Amino acid sequence: MIKRTFDVSVSLLALLLLSPLLALIALLVRAKLGLPILFCQVRPGLHGKPFTLLKFRTMVAGAENGRGTLRAYTAGRKARSSVDLVA
């Protein structure tokens, strides 16, 4: 019970401290890509129990259908190319 209380407390504190940054990212995604701001996907979790993953959208609408340029930002391309140099 103590660990659960600690985990929830630290999570709430982190969410509170990071909320201005998360709001800024949400505004930037909205300005660049429009709605929806979040990407939702159901994934298998512990023991196959599904959970819903939420993350900020970084691809253009319709990307799952493979239409046009998929990525909205070039930072990922730069990050992946730097990993190739390290590996």
C-alpha cells in the first residue's frame, strides 16, 4: 500500500510540474497538424490485457494508409541518423 501511494503521489507531482510543457506541445501540435492532438492506439499489455496508448501526434492525418509524406517533423529523421552513426 505504501508503494502504491508513493507511485501515485510522484506521478501526480510529475504531471503537475510537466503540465505547462505538455500544454505547449499540445498547442504546437494543434498549430502544425490540427486536430486530433493525441494519437490513440490499443496495444497488448501485461498478460495480453489490452491498454490504450496515448501520445502526441507526429504524423499527418491518413499516415496509417500510407498516403503522401508521413512525418510532420524532421527531428525524428535527424535522431535516427545519429543512432546509425553510433551503432
